[in-house]
Amino acid sequence: MIQKNILVTGATGYKGTRLVPKLLDKGYKVVALDTQWFGNFLPQHENLTVIKGDVRHTSDINLQGIDSIIHLASIANDPCGDLDPKLTWEVSALATMQLADKAKRAGIKQFIYASSGSVYGVKDELQVTEDLPLDPISEYNKTKMVAERVLMSYANDMAVQIVRPATVCGLSDRMRLDVSVNMLTMQALCNGLITVFGGAQVRPNIHIDDITDLYVFMLENPTKTSGIFNAGFENISIMDIAKMVQQKVDCKIEVTPSNDPRCYRINSDKLLATGFKPKKSVSIAIDEIASAFHAGKLSNQDRYYNLKWMQQEVLK
């Protein structure tokens, strides 16, 4: 294989920290760009260059020698997106537009973008497919939708591959404990009690190893995976996730009322038709988190909660 050079933005985040080692293991050279607001847990490697930088400063991003871009950088999740809407639009929409334009001018032929399955908004359909209209309800969702549409305007210039991931679950060295499966599992492990707000809300889920494997799959199959793809394989209510955790961790479940209307589900048949096959599940993610906790490899830290950490350390 001719060694390819990959730029990964948001590379020290939850997904990037799992993705970059997989790219290195496959022989790619990686440039990892991130503000490192949540730290840097990437391994040292002769084929890895880590740059502490802000994706908003597009003029500082050197694309010379880069073959492909995997663009993960964004202000992640609804509460963080609403915390500072101006910052969210600058990072998640404007910077994406500027990076795509710079990539075109640099002759880069492949741009993989991490959007979100939540761009659909609240849907009544049981099968939420890629052709349904987008009705985003938060700043985070809206910036993802706008970025998607900007990127698709470059589809004649490069392979534009857009992923709409479900809520990601599972272990990462840059852990997140503010996503449903991880959060409920950690509540059970630390407190012996899971607090469920409402519980009927449905969330699509994908294991972190499957979503990072998908980015590698897309990197290696640009023609087969051009366009927009949902990526989520288990649509489960919050209450059912809590019950799955309870089967594995001794805990009680407490239900309190909720005014959260967000109910997301997605269908990923289009992705499965490309030949991509998921290997892990929510159940496996719960087991892995519990094992890491009991082995002393995972603890409940503020930096694992994006909103809390941004309020304390980033936007203080």
C-alpha cells in the first residue's frame, strides 16, 4: 500500500482517540489537529504528528501532502452547542465550510465528515432513512445540517462522505460520560442508582469501535461510500438502556419526569448495503465500561462531561 497522509480534525476527542491508533496500525501517516480542550491521550508514534490548533484558524492548517481529511471537530452535543451558539456556529459550520474550500483548492480528493443522526429532529417514522427531511431542533443539529449542505456542494470536486452517527457508546481513553449508555452505566457503578428522566425517549446507538471502523472503511472505499449514510444499529429507549445496565450491574432505577422531547431513531440499511458490518453492541459497551471501572482503569472525572468541563475550563 502506498502510504497515505490523513488529516484528522478533532483527533484528541472521544472518537478521534480511538480512530487515530487504528489508522496508524493500518500504516497511514496521521496529522492530528485538535484544541485539546479535554486533553491529549493519543499514543506517541513515528507516523503521528499532533498539532494543538483550532480548526477555526483555517489559514494555519497546512494541507500540503495531505491525501484525505476526516473531519470530526465540532462542539459536541446539544447542551454544549447551546452554551455558546456563536462558538458553535464558528466551529461546527463556518470552519467546516472554510476547510472544505481550502481542501478543494489544495486538490484533496476525499473529505469524510462526521455529522449527526440528530439532524432529523423528532420524527414519528419508525424507519428514519437518509431521504427524509431534516428538522434540526438545536444549535448543534442546525450547524451539522448546514455543514452537510455546504460539503455536498463540493461533491463534483472530491469524494464527499457524510456520516450521520447514532449516539456513540463504549470506552475511549478520552472518555465521555455524558452520552446515554456510558452515563447510565457509570451511574450504576458509582451510585448503585440510575436516574432516568422520562425514559420513553428513543436513542439510536453505535459502539465506538464500529463508528471508528466505519471511518476507516470509508477511507478505503471512497466510491462505494460517497454521499450521506446513517450509522446506528440499535434504537433503544432510555428506560430499556437502564434495564440493560441493571442486568449487568447491581443497581436500582429511579424514574423522574422529563420535558425532553428528543426522540431519535435511524435506519442504516443504506450503509449495510455497502458491505460494512458492525461488530459490537450496546451490551458489549456496558460490559467493557464495567470491566474498566472494576479494574481501576476508568473513574468518574469532570473532564469526561463535555458541558461541565467547558463551563469550568474552556469558557470560564
